[in-house]
Amino acid sequence: MASPGYTEHDKHEDVKVLHSMGYAQELERRMSQFSNFAVSFSIICILSGGINSLAQATSGAGGAAIGIGWLIGCFISLVFAVAMAQISSAYPTAGGLYHWGSILGNRFTGWLTAWFNLLGLVTVLGAINVGTYYFFMGAFGTSYLGLEDTTTTRIVFLAIITGLQALVNHMGIGLTAKLTDFSGYLIFATAIALAVVWLIAADSYEIGRLFTFANYSGAAGGNVWPETSSGWVFLLGLLLPIYTITGYDASAHTSEETLKAAHSVPRAMVGSVLWSALFGYIMLASFVLMLPNMDDAAAQGWNVFFWANDQQVNPVVKDVLYLAIFLSQWLCGLATVTSASRMIFAFSRDGGLPASGSLAKVSPTYRTPVAAIWTSSILAVLFVWFSSLVSIGDTPVYTIVVACTVIFLFFSFVIPITLGLFAWGTSKWDKMGPWDLGEGTFKLFAVLSILAMVLIFVIGIQPPNDWALYITVGFLVLTAIIWFGFERSRFQGPPIGDEVAKRASVIAAAERAVGETGH
């Protein structure tokens, strides 16, 4: 069902753009601009990363890590979002980053972008749901249900919640969009409710606390960070907003299901970052003001969120808020399944993955890439299970790989951005999309993205995540072996130039198979 104001002409134009890139309208195009915004806003989910990773700030540079660091980290994420939004308006396809990497570069850069993005999306899905598990255990599992944190409990919990997320996605973008729309409103409402409750519970309002630098590295911060200098611990604290404010590529991944995608997608990407930054700041600043004592809070390490609420908030109010947070975190995982599955679908329809024929199929009944949905979900659970069993020293491989995968996600962002910087004005990219900030603005944000990537990589491989460097280098070596040994001669990439015209009959057949008519 089209939204009000969406005409047959609009539909024709959306499909015409998609056909011009050599693809059929197999997915169901019914997401509004708000729904496209909500899917990214739900993955960013300040109630997930903003809460589960809170100790990276409070046990780092203290109040200033929120009052100042949050704003800096959010700006870093924003520069990627703005640059990607400009490209997304010109190339509104599912699995957008892979397509951009191919069109603006070549087969190899597209293939590399896809693998970085896929690895990041699947493992981040696992990380999000692990965060949901630990939040559930801290909020309800141990105190109310008497559950113990064991590998079996964790994997069973993950299998159940990830399976439900996959099932909802399986049943159609309409149901998924309704739930992510609800998620958007729920995150707004819960963030404001938390801020109000925390400000009421605060003993006093020490605004200066938000701009006071401390150094809680080592034992003073519960060993969240190894002992280091004040400057470094502040930079490490930037990982809280940078890791939280990611996932806005979901708007690009759902382009083929979005109405007036060339207009809606870029606005949704930038909007999801800006609104998350604003409401996240209000919420987390209120949390810092509510803390009874900054030193005591820092010493709690990863338990700071539950410790502070136990100290200051009414138990009934606390449990109601915890329930809203838990639901928001589950919906965050739901939106991540949507994003990951569309990336798998897009890469597979161009032959980029094993069993591509199956992974690229769209259900005529639900108009969703069913095999891609369940594959991404199963891989996420298997990743958590396997990596939880192995450690390097005292650090679980899971913890190290999660640090790597956020780096991989940002690499998948910066590759097409860098290619776009050099491709603009050439035959590869000679026309901006309808959402156009201008050549100068795009180039500025593209350069800032490259500089930000260097910063993210440098702070992302610091202890206790220093093994991330070796894993990243190892992954690059492995991808080089796979590309030059196998994929270089096999993988053709997306249709370009004359290949697009040759696909007309294939496009028509694919659309008839899923019942898409009326162009």
C-alpha cells in the first residue's frame, strides 16, 4: 500500500531508476521516509549501545567523556553519514555500499566493500543481541528468574530472540516497518523518560561535571581500560558515541523498499544520526548528573548503569524503564537483520556469495529475501557461539572480533566515499542525485571521512583490543588470497554500461515471478 502523496508517477520513477541500474523491482516498495529513517534510528538505538557501552566513557575520562566526547564522536559519525547520503541519492539500491563501491571503483573495490560490510553487519548483529542478553540478565534474568550466565544460557537466549527477529523479517517489510516505526517512537519516548527520571532523582545539578576531565583508566575505572594517559583515555572514550552511532547504512540497504528513495534515503541517513546524537546527549548527560559520586560510579566499571539506577531510582519505575529498554534493544536487532539480509541479497544477485542463486531469491508471498534473512541470523548466532569458546590470553575472541567488526563497518563506509571523491566529475559519476549538498560540501565531508577513519582505526586497536590490528591485517591478507586466487576470474560485479540493456528480459521475468506489475 503506497503512502499518501505517493503517485503512480512516483512509483514509475522509482522503478525506472532501479531498472537503469540493471535490477528488477522484486522487493516490495512500501516504506515511507519515516520508516526508512526509523530502520536506521532503530539500529543506532541509543538505548542499546549508549547504555551497554556506557562504561567506555564513565570509566574513562569521566563526565567530560559524555559532555564533550559524545558531541565529538557523533560529529565523526555524521561526516560519514553526510558523504554516504550524497552517494545514496545518486544510487538508491539495496546493499547500497556494495553497489557504490563497484560503480565508483571497479569489481574488486565493490567486492571488498561488500565483504567488509557483510562481516561487520553479521557480527554486529551478534554483538547487539549479546548486549541485549546481558542487559536482560542484569535487569530481570538474575534477580527475577534466577538465571545464571553460562554459555548455554547465552546461546539459547540468542537463538530465541534472533529467530524471532528473522521470523518478523520473513513475514514482509510491511510488518517490519510497522515495528521499526514503533521502535523509533519508543526510543524517543524512553530516552526522554529516562532523562526526566534521572534529573528528578539527582541529588544536585553539578553541570560542571559534564566538562570535567578525569582519568579513570586502570583500577580506578574497574579496569575497563588499561592504565594510560588522560589524553588517550579521552580518545578511547570516543568509541562510545562512534560505536553507538553506526548502522545508518540500513537506510541505503532498504532503498529498493522505500518510496521516492533518491529523496528519502539520504534525508533518513542524516536525520537518524542527528536525532540520535541529540536525544543521546540529553539522556546520557542526565545520567551523569544523576550519579551520586563520579569516582564511585567509575569504579563500578561495566556495571555502572545498573549500580546507579539501584542507588537512585524507584524500583517500580526502574523496572518499567528497563522493560522499554529491553524491547528497544530487541527491535534494534530486528532492524539489523533487515539491513544484513538486504546486503546479502544484493551481493548474491550479482553472484558474490556461495549459493548466490538461493540467497538472491525473493519470496512471491512475502516479497522478502527469505534465505538471506535466515542466513544472516544463523551466522550471527554461530559467530557468538564459536567465538565465546575461544580466548586469546584472558580476552575472549568474541570481544576482540567485535572491536574489529566496527572497524570493518567503517572501512566499508570509507571505501565508496573515497572512490566517490575521485570519481565525481568523471564518466563514473557525472550527476548528483536529487538530494544535493553541492560538490564542495561532498568533497569536504569525504576528506573528513578519510581522516576520521584513520582516527577510528588508531583508537580501535588500542589495548585491550590490540589484537584487532592482527585480525584486521589477517583478514586483508585472506581477502587478497581469495580475490586473486578465485574471485578475480569469476566475479563479474553489478551490471554496468551495455550489460544493463541486455538485462531487460531478465528484469521483466523476475518481476513477473513475484507478481510485480504496473510500471
